Amino acid sequence: MKVKVDIQCSNCGKREEMENTVDNAVQIIKSGWDSIGSALYCPKCVEMIKNGRYGNRLAGEKNTFIVLMHWILNARNRAKD
């Protein structure tokens, strides 16, 4: 079942829409999105964070993938209701 997933940057609020596939999650990560904990950050904010004092807190690809999978599962569950 294809469902649109709307992700949002936790800093600036930028939104990006993707279909709920693993390949699309990987593309989002490759485009520069990153995370701190469960919060997602767009490429522009990631660069700002990297250049600031919290740069070492960015979680990297593995955590960001898990966060995106959580968003995808939530979107799929809402679509079933």
C-alpha cells in the first residue's frame, strides 16, 4: 500500500513529502536530512547544527533511518483506519 508520508524539520518546519518505501527513506537521508533522537532536521538546518555547538549530537544515517521508518509505519497505520 503506497501512502504519502509528510516529514517535517524540527527546527525550521520545512516539510517534505515522500512515499512510504525504504528506498525513499534512503533518498531523504542521502539528500542531507539527519536527526537528533527522534527529531528530524532538513539539510539546511543540519548544516547550521554542524557549524554550531551541537554538531556532535547529530545521530547520523542509522538513527535517521529508524526515525523515518517510524514515520512510515505511523502513516501506514493511519491509512488502515
